[in-house]
Amino acid sequence: MEYSDTKQVVDESFEFPVTHTAVLEQIGSTEITSPSGDSITIQEILAPVEEESYPSSDALYTAIIGNLDDTFIGRKYYDDRGGTAIGTEVEDEATVSF
């Protein structure tokens, strides 16, 4: 499934509160695909989580997205606001915008 579908799947799959074990049994094998095309299962995402249960869909969704790796954030250090990129020098101080 696409990353953007995660919230909908979580909302529709459970009645809350739900146990960590129930989540893994029901949707643990579901794969989430990153923008780069890599996939990871919900079970792999939630493996380091030590929660016994999730009181709401927001809590479960937050646990899932909070444990995704860097492949899900798009271009690292990208800024569409037109500033100077991190680690580069400004050539002409007159063109700097604050």
C-alpha cells in the first residue's frame, strides 16, 4: 500500500483500544511502499515499539509513521523556499534573503 493510505487502513481495520499483538496479527504483513519504491511491513516497522496496546487510531498511526526510516521522507534536506542549502557558501551577500 502507499504511505498515504496508512491512516485509512488503520481507521478501518480496528476498533480501539487494540493490542499490539492484534495489530501484528491483522495487518502486520501489510507492506508500505516508500516514494523510492522500497517496501517494509508494518510488523517490521512496529518491531522496536514497546507498546502493549493503542488507545486510538491516531496513537497507532503515530507509532507506524514515527518508526518509518529515511526512505519515506523524500529528498533529504530539500527546501523549496529558495534559501541556501546546508553546507554551501553564499557567493554574493547581496542576494541573501531573510
